Amino acid sequence: MSSTHVLPQPTGPTPLEERLINLIEENGPISVGDYMADALGHPQHGYYISQDPFGKDGDFTTSPDISQVFGELIGAWLIESWQAMGAPSLFNLVELGPGRGTLMSDILRIGRLRPAFLDAARVFMVETSGRLRVQQQRTLDNTHPALSWVDHIEDVPLGPTLIVANEFFDCLPIRQFVRTAEKSDEPWRERLVGVNRDGDEARLCFTLSKQTYPDRPGMPNGSAPEAIYEECEAGQKFIEEIAPRLKDYKSRMLIIDYGHGRSAFGDTFQAVRRHQAWHPLASPGHADITAHVDFAALARTARAQELRVDGPVHQGDFLTRLGLVQRVEKLMQVRAEDKVKGLVKSGAERLVDPGGMGKLFKVMSISSPSLDMPPGFE
Ligand code: SAH
């Protein structure tokens, strides 16, 4: 006998939540960063390892999938940067965290306008998720003869390098510090992830460290009581790691992400699932978790390494300066159908919308000290 009843969706803890609850009950609370690293990157249950994050049927959509214009303009920016580097006959073209591979595919298509750029490029996709690598391979099949995947940027050979990172730094683990005392030399405690148990029912919850901390380096002055300060050591370490490359070989990096241009207080630890805001401690492994990027902290790290920093500027201004309007007009001329024309226009408008992505997203470039200001930052 068959039944047509729709079964209720299971709402219990995810496998990763169960694992974390056991771990925390045995060893004590963990940092927000350790939680984030596991929720996103756990080799079996991590979000990027086990789920299909992108697009209408996934949890969120990123700029390259909103409009091809995004990748095309960035492709043109990379070609200009390659020229500014002296058009080396061999260079590394690196993307960090390439998602579905759409951005690189659009970059390589625009690259065909400058065959010497494509000939000189060795393309490296820095991706830790095996599942996403397969998607990227599908997207990029037969697009470039020298295309490979690596786990870490250190696996990319030394030499002139162009790096692009869209929505990569926002998924690096952060630590959060909460102000708990007004008048004290050590007014901060770390926000941790603990367990709230009621009989058989256990859920993850926020808790505070017993240990107290003095003001953190880079913190702005004058925090309100209960202020939260976020620190992304992994992001800063990443800049420190690539700094010697950017110094020794004419090279440039482009970072695009949502975040703030000045270090500030605030809780930006957030999750999204099925295109809706989600509690960051609910369903670890089944939701995307991010934090806003502190561009000022990245810029400080880069300047301390004697690198050139341009920006951050708003994504809307950056793409407009690179010629978004003209590119959209051109695309509309070659597309006959009104419906497609409408989509081309609305997608591009979303990228530069001052009430949305155009301002929330920032763009920053880090270059070898000998290079001049790149396009888009005038
Ligand atoms: N840049 C893409 C996707 C952003 S989502 C876009 O714009 O659409 C984040 C991406 O970074 C995913 O591909 C994820 O698997 C990858 N990622 C996350 N942490 C990483 C790490 N530490 N090293 C390499 N890739 C990572």
C-alpha cells in the first residue's frame, strides 16, 4: 500500500551539532572561530563540503551568478593589471574560494580579447571543498590549457601573480570579544560556543570565557558597554603569508567582500539558509556562516608589510568606474529578446545598487609597492 502523506521535515540536531555538543560537554566551550571552521570546513559534515550552497535552489547567490558583467569587468581589470606588471610572459592567475567557478569562467572568456594574457596565465583555483572542485571543473571544462586546483596559496609557484577573492575572506574564522567591565585593565571576555542542556535536550548556545583580556590591538577607542569586537586572525595571517610574493614579484590582489572600511564594534557573525537569515548556531553544517570583513585590519597588515593598498571603495563605484554602464548597453545591443535585456539590466543594477550590494560590498587592492594605482580606485 502506498501513502501520499508528506513526512514532516526532521528538525533535530544536525550530525555536526551532535558531534560539537559531545565535544563541548567533554572539553568545555570553543571559540566562535573554531565553531565557524568546523561548521564550514569539517571534512565530513562541513557546509562547503556537504551542501550545495549556491543559486536559487541553494542558500545564497553571489555577484558572478547575478550578472556576467561582474566577471567581465574584473577580467578587464586583471588584463590591465597584467599590463601594468609589464605583461610578463608567465604569471599565476589565482582565484581564492571560487564557488561554482562562474567568476573564473567569465574572466577567461574576456581574456580571449587579449590572447597574450591567456597564453601567459597559469590558472590556479584555491579550493578546499572536493564537492565544489567538481562543480568548478564542470564549469571550466576546456576553458584553459593550464588550469589546476590547489588546497593552499603556498602550493602556487613563486612568480608574478594576480589574485582575485570574491566572498572568500568573509568565511574565514573570527574571534569575538565582548566588553563586560567598565573600569578595568582587562574589560573583555571572549564570546564562546557552549552547550545548554535541559535533560535529554541539548542545544548550542553563546557563553563567555572565564579569562579576561585587555583592549585588543587595532581596536577603535570608546566602546559602549556590551560592545562586541571581531578579530579575523586568519585573514591577517593570509596577507602576511602572501606579502613576500607581492613584494618580490610585480603582483596584485583584488579583494571583494561585504564589510567595513574602518575597524568598528558590532556583531556581524551571521548565517543564511535558503536565502533567509538564520541563527548562526542552528543547524551547523546546513547553513552558510560568515562575518563582515574588517578591511582596515587587512589594510593595516598589508601596509605593515610595505605593500601598496588601494581602497576599500564601494563595489558600486568600482564597477561603475570600470565601465559597467557601457558594458550593459553593449550586451543589450547584442541580445534581441526583451526578457533577456531586462535580466541583463536588472542583474547589473543589483550589483551597484547603493541601497544594497553596491555599498555593502567593498573592493580593495593590495599590490607590490612599485605598481601604480589600479583602475577603479581613482
Ligand atoms: N567566490 C565564489 C564563492 C564564495 S563562497 C563566488 O563569488 O561565488 C566561499 C568559497 O570559498 C567556497 O568555494 C568555499 O569552498 C571556499 N573556501 C572556504 N574556505 C576556504 C579555505 N580556507 N581555503 C580555500 N577555499 C575555501
